[in-house]
Amino acid sequence: MASPIYRTFLPSVLLLLLLGLLQLLNPRPINDPASLLPFTADRAATAQTLLLWSSYAALLWAA
């Protein structure tokens, strides 16, 4: 039987990674009109955040 962390927290982290990847693929200037897709104004900061959350997911997977 799977522990509660696999049923709740790990899918949440993976969803955040998916949203972050969508942001990384859609860079826009900060004063650009709104978009339906998630966007980023700073690709480097978004990439660092994706690395951080993927390391969280790896730690959860290894636990």
C-alpha cells in the first residue's frame, strides 16, 4: 500500500514541475499583455526553481 506522501505531495510536486515547464517555454516581457498560458519574465529564475522542485520530487521518490 502506498504511503500518504505518494498519494498527495508527490503528485503536487509533479504538477508544479509541469506548470514550471510551461512557464519556461513561454517567456514574455513583464509589460506584455496577459496570456492564457503560464509565462515567465525571468528564464534563469524559472529554471532554478524547476531544478529545486525536481530535486524535491527525487527526494520524495527515494524516500
